[in-house]
Amino acid sequence: MRLSPRSRTALLLVAVAGVMAATLLAMGRIPICACGTVKLWHGAVNSAENSQHLADWYSLSHVIHGLLFYAALRWLAPRAGLGARAAMAALLEAAWEIAENTPMVIDRYREATAALGYTGDSVVNSLADLGFMLLGFLIAARLPWWLSLLLGIGMELLALAVIRDNLTLNVLMLLYPLDAVRRWQSALPS
């Protein structure tokens, strides 16, 4: 039986998610929040439950990953079909989720960013992050580039206003921590 291109892409995406989840579990990541529940939304950033549930303020950054991966892969692999590029984006996101949950990166987050109590993601949160990236990828595939750009900027500004953090600051603070930014971020009211 020959699978349609959509079915092949769906199977490939499920396989990427499965391998990512199995790898995270093998690394000792907890399947769900240690609190014993899975919430649809957890908005408290300075909380042990941050990055443990399905969605949080950092889900916006994963949607932006999808917007960026779509743009980059459209430029780098213009002959690849949408499904192939979606699979490539999923592999990139899965690689990031695995790297992000290594002790080295978790410790870096704790020492260099506003995520002082960060302990890593639950597996369900990493799977949801992969889903949010795919959502961003699909949005970018449907919207004109300038609207994707405006959407990404809007999400960055929203996160900045609400939690004093976003994808841009996250990358900056991981690569080149600035004390002034860390002090500003830590002034977030509880």
C-alpha cells in the first residue's frame, strides 16, 4: 500500500515526536509535572510548574521557532516540499528540546537567565513545544511573509511586556548574559 505524501509526513512527524520523547525519558526527564497533573495553561513564570504543562508563556517562542524555521527552510531547501520542510523543522525542534534538557543547558539557564529555578521541561511540555513549533510553521506557510514577521514581533513584544522575557532575550542571555538585563528581568512581580 502506497501512502499519500500527507500520510508520510504525518508518520514522520509522529516518529520524530516519539524518538524525542523516548530520548527525553531515557535522559531522566519526568513524563508530566511532578505535581501529578497536566494543565492546558500555566502562566506563572517564577514557579516550579513552569515548562511542566502543555502551554505557558514560553510556548510563544516555540511558535516563533516555527515561523523562523519555515523562512529558513524555504530559503535553504526551496525544492523540498512543504512536508519535507516540516519534517526538517520538527527534527530541528526535537534536537533543541533534547539539548535544552541536558544538565549543561539547564545549569546555563539557571546561572545566566531569569529562569533561576529552572529544572528542565517535562516530556509532555517538550511534546507540546514541538506542536507549537509546527503550528508556527503552518501559520508561516499560509501567511504572507510580512504578516508572519508582524506576528512574530507581536508575540515577542507580548511576552516581553508580560513576563520580561522572550525568545530574543532568552538567546541573548544564554550566549552573552548581561547583568542589567538579569536585574530588570528579576524585578518581575510575583
